[in-house]
Amino acid sequence: MISRMSIELGRGTGPLKGVKVVEIAGIGPGPHACMILADLGADVIRIDRPGGQVLAGGATMLLNRGRPSVALDLKNPAAVQVVLDLVAAADVVVEGMRPGVTERLGLGPEDCSAVNERIVYGRMTGWGQDGPLAQAAGHDMNYIAITGALFGCGQDPARPHFPTNLVGDFGGGSTYLVIGILAALLEARISGRGQVVDAAIVDGTAHLNAMTTAFAAEDGYVEQRGAHLLDGGVPFYDVYETSDAKHVSVGALEPQFFDLLLTLLGIQDTCPGQAEVERYDEMREVLTATFRSRTQAEWIDVFEGTDACVAGIIPMSEAFEHPHLVVRGTFVERDAMVQPAPAPRFSRTVSTLTTPPAAAPGQHTRDALAAWGIGGVEALIASGAARQA
């Protein structure tokens, strides 16, 4: 008998409803990409190692939401055949192993294409499938380091400051993998043939950083942190401390917004003008002293809802309750957790959250394999090819 869990699998309501994805589980950007696909309505089945893996998380790992966990020992030929049977009925495969690993397992692009010529095979790595560093280990900061992106992060001239793993793993990584998969899916519906999507964090990060690349081509560009329009080089696009040791973000780039900033601060008659570049140090001193004269909450009361482009910098716990985000439903409470709602939003095929993250690898092995039409599941579990947590 198929349980309620298996009946509910694949019932996402977003625009990708009906698209079937086989995820050979990795960490970081691969799971995040599959979370996005599941949030958008795809029926994703996650293939975990029986013992799990480092940083894979459990019931609170939101990157694993929206799809069931099936534990398969991919060193066992019977388990590999199960994955190929899943691929035969799928539209997409996602894997995040080092180049050549899935080929050695018998699950590489050619193996999958042999059972389904329409399959889109998404590969997520840091360095890419080729190049002198392709087989080396690495993490987010290493990948963004060689693209020039990390060099420019922060306002400290003495050293760069890395922005957790947002720029590499999720900006240049999972986001570009999803873009590539969606583009390849669209093309496959036209041509009838799938293809490989080689999503490398180094490539995506370089592409994400196109604006800085353009700035670098301009005459007079200085390769230095805190020296340009958007990195704190100008005092009207920077962060300022308030009297209660909190901070506000100031982004008054346009002249009309800058003028309103000075008016609401009450310094329109004492602060240097926006075009007086030679007086920027003086302007920064005036802004610093003024913002330190009131608390963050007081400044929010002054600026929120205006065109002065000032917003309080608040911690995650306060972001959950920010009035604007509450009205939009940016965060939702589901499965006893506050978590980001699916994004972006659609007017007709509204996305909804489905399966919560598995508490352990293989939590849904029986139900998920049955829902995808795989027979002999009990025999697979008995042989050790599959595991039910």
C-alpha cells in the first residue's frame, strides 16, 4: 500500500509541475538548486548515501526541502540500475561530484543518455569539468578568489572580507545551474534531445561580476577596495553606525535621493554637495556624526518609506518580523520552522512548499521509489542496495 507521503510526492503547484528530477545528492549549491526546482513545482527525488555526508544536515536543513530522500549504495550495481530506471522516467539529472566520479559509477552523461536521450544532465562543481584545477578540492571562497570577485569584497583596504558563501555557492553556483537546466529543458522540448549543463562556480561568479568587469575596463579604474561607487568609495553609498551601536545602509546615489537624504538628516545647509569630490572626506565625517546622534530605530522612523534610500541593517531574527516582509509573506512558518517562501512568484501557477527536509538519509526510500514506479524495493533493502532509515 502506498502511504500518504508517496501520494503527495510531486504535487508541487509551481510552473515546473510535471518536470521530474533525479538528484544525486551533494552539498551546498547542488541541493540549493534542487530546492529551487522543487519550490517551483518539480517532482525531485533525492538520492543520498546510506550514511549521509558531511554538512548534509537533517530535519532543519532547508536546502533539502521539497523532495524525499532515498538512500542507495551507488557502489552496488543494483542501486546504480535503480538510478538509471529513475532517469529513464525523468527530465533532469543533477549531480555535484568531482569530474569523472559519476562516469566511474556508471551514471555519467552517456550512461543516462543511453536510457533517456531527452535527459538534461546538470553538473555542479566549483572549478568546472575541465581545466588544471578541475580535480582539486575547494570551497566557495577559493572559487570566488580566482575570479577577482573576492578581491573586491568589503571596504577594508588592508584585506578582503568574504560574504559567507552567498557569492560563490549560491550566486555563481546554484543560480546558474538552475538557469542552465531551465534553458536546456526548453531546448529539449524543441529538439527532442537533452544535453549536459556544466555549471562551474568560477564561471557563474565571473558572469555575476560583469558590472565590475565593465568598470575595470574604464580609464582611471583603481584596483582597490573602498574606492568606487558601489563599494564604499563614496560617502553617500555606505554603512553608518547609530548611537546604539547598530547600523544603517545608505544608498542615495541619484541627486534627488541625495538631496532628500540631507534634508531628512537636517544637514542640507552644512554638508558638502554630491559633486564636490574633493570634499568627500568632510561629507563622510558629517554623515558619520549625524547618524551617531540617534538610535537605529529613530532613523528608521525618519527614513522608512521615503526615497532617501536608507534602511536599517537588522539581524535574521528581526528580518522574519519586518513589516514589509510580513505583508509580502517573504518568510513563512512551516514544519515548526521559519523559512524563506518560494521565489520568484507567479500569478497563475503559484508555488507552494511540500515535503519537509528528511530527518535522516533514506527516510522516504520505500515510498519515493514506489511513487516513481520502481519495483522490488523490499529486495533492494534486504540486499543492502537501498536503505530505509
